[in-house]
Amino acid sequence: LLGISNYKTLCFSPRDNNFWVYDEDAYKLKKVDRNGNIILESTDMVLQLGETIHPVYMQEENELLFASDTARGVFVFDLHGVYYETLPFKGVQKFQVRGDRLFFPEWNSLHSYQLKTLEEKLITLPDIDRLQDVRLENNRLYLCSTHGELEIYRY
């Protein structure tokens, strides 16, 4: 991306068809248009949080931007890149926000947390050898293994 040489994750912004990226060198969230132009950038995360973060996955949902740092948790920002809160889920590589719930897999379970109360529901997953990804879409649960196998269940 133009002007951003060190980044590990980016995500699509369904609100305006642009992309969010975390600039590891500048410690800033940046919104980039389709031509690679930076159209918005946050203040330095060290100034906002008092520490550096290293997001491995991001998603924009419900007028918020979620970014997981496996060592620190899931950070929540508004759509200007202003820090809102940290959710206490460490070790999360990938997650999905749907409505008012955050989902992430761990071993043979799918953790489901209500975002306001952090009330947890644990969903036992079918035994899949080397589970790679889990997605919930349109009342379906999609499970993908590292072998490229896809299983679909009603949810």
C-alpha cells in the first residue's frame, strides 16, 4: 500500500467500500481507498493506549472497528480510529462479529460473547481434523479444515 510498508492485517469497510490497515511503523490505524490513498488516520496508538499493539485480524461491524492482538485482547475503536475499549480475549487469531455478538473458535468449541455484558455461550463444534476457520452466515455454520474440507451446518 502507498506509504505503508509494514502491516500485518487489513479489513474491508462495508460502510464505504474502503479498507482499514494498521501501520506497524507509525502505530496508527489508517483508512485507505481503492487507489491506495490514505483518507483517514488515527492518532498514534502509543498516545491513545499507552502501549503498542500488534493486530493480527480486524473487522468493521456495527459502526465499530475490532482488532485482535493475541497478547492483549480485542481492541475496539470508533470509525475515526479512536480507542473505545479492550475486550479481554487473549490468544484470538480470528474472530467474527455478528450483530451484538463476538465469535471465535478455540479447540472444538465456538465461543460466543454478547458484546455489552460479555455473557458467554459455548457452542460445541463437530470434530474436525485441523480446524482452520469458522464462519456464521445466514443461519449456517461453516467449518473449514486445513485440508480444504468444508462442512456446513444449520445454526
